[in-house]
Amino acid sequence: MKEIEVWLQTFAPGSRTPIHRHSCEEVFIVMKGSGTLFLAPSSHGKIPGEPHEYPIFQNSTFHIPVNDCHQIWNTNEIEDLQVLVVISRPPVKVFLYQDWSMPHTAAKMKYPYYWDEECFHSPRLKDEL
């Protein structure tokens, strides 16, 4: 495999990726924690549509096909979600969606995309020194 990228990503409790799609395949291995994968497997119409929800947990592995809209969410209120991610054909153009009913033509392209800059967090208390 000549063209892959591998990274380790950690999601704090309540954090999530934006709803997005890209022109590469992804394989996720859950190293620790639990959460939810939202996947719109029939997202090749005009809009992504309602996603299927899949629970993810330690030692689970899942595959995201090319251009399927998806979102990873750490729904665990206590523990971080940590995933090892392998993508094909880097660097990727990422298309971001505000919601699952947003038309593909309205999605905003982000290139280059840095995976740790667009995770959303639920409000948490700041650490005090």
C-alpha cells in the first residue's frame, strides 16, 4: 500500500467530528472508550439523508466507504474515545455538512483538512492551575 495515512485520534467525552464525507476509504480501530458512528450509507443521492447509528466500543473495527457521509461521536460521558484511523489516497478533500439534510452541492470543501481542528466539544469546566 503506497498511499495511506495513519493517525491516532482521541475524542473527549461529548466531542464529535463534523458531519462529513471524502473521496477516500477509512478504517477505524477503537482502541479505548465507546461512542456512536453515524453513517448515511446511501448518501449518493441529493442529500445524505437519515444516518444509521452504530454503537462503537473498545476493539471494534469499522469501515467507511468512499463518499459516504459520516460522523463519529463520543457519547460516553466519562471516558475518552480513542481510535486508530487508516485512510487511503491522502491528502483528502473533505466536504463538511451542517446537518444530514444539507444538499451535497451546499457542502463546504476543506482542503487541506487537519483532523484535530474541527472536533466539536460539549461545554466542560476548564482545568485550573
